[in-house]
Amino acid sequence: MPDAAFQPRIVAFFCNWCTYTAADLAGVSRFKYAPNVRVVRLMCSGRVDPQFILSAFSQGADGVLIGGCHIGDCHYSEGNLKTLRRFQMLRRLLRGLGIDERRLRLEWISAAEGDKVRVIVNEMTEQLRALGPLGLPGRFEEWDREAGRTEAEAAGSEAREEAAHA
Ligand code: FES
């Protein structure tokens, strides 16, 4: 039973030319959408490094949304094709980590599709609410506890790993 009070945190990476402009249009047009999304503007969806996604999840996001220009409309020619390949790879990776792949979503939204931003954000918020919190930062602590590592040991081993790579 989904917790209706749960407010999922969504990190959205939007391309400047299409989806960010559409989100802006949604605002100007006063389309109401869930306030659960925090938008990061990038010049192209192809700029979304897989590390950005993993980082968002590891820092507490319950879902990540990537928005870019429709195929054929990318202002950098093939940026969104790269995004599509990375997205497919990331979904497999998430599945392998035991994370529901619906937590990562990719949508092509043109600058004129303000209402689509509203629909997608609302849909994703409801879907994440049904899935419940991901709570990855808490899960890391749990894994450390299960592995018998204290916080100090975990910090010590991280520092040693960093020193080894310096
Ligand atoms: S410029 Fe929008 S996806 Fe590349």
C-alpha cells in the first residue's frame, strides 16, 4: 500500500534547447505539476554522464528523469542517440543492482511540449510514490553494518583507497 504522504525526490537532467525550455513554458503557462522535481540544466541530454545518475541515486534521489530533444532534433546532432544507449545500459545496471529500473526514465520533450512536462512529472511522482523510497544512502550504511564495518572503518578504507589512487 503506497504511503500517500511520501514525497519522492526526483532529479531531472534537462537539455537546454528542448526539455528545459518546455519546463519553462509549463511554468509560464501555469501548468501545475508535482513539486518533487529538481531540475539540472545541461546543454544536451548527451552530456548526462552515467556517473551523474548514480551519484543522484546515491545521494538520496528516489528517481531520475532525463529529458532531451526528440530523435533527429538534437542541436548537437547525435547527442540524444548517445543518451539512449547510456540509458539502456544504465537500466540494465540498475536491474543488476536490485534497483527497480522504473526509477530511471528518459523522455523526449520538445520546447513546445510544456504540458508533456506536467504529465511526465506527475506520472513519475505517482509511480515513485507507489514504489516507495529508494533510501540508498541508508542502504549503504546497512550494507556496511551487515559487513561488520563500522563508520570509522568504512571512512578509513575509503581514505586508503583514495591514497592508493593518488
Ligand atoms: S540538444 Fe537536446 S538532446 Fe541534444
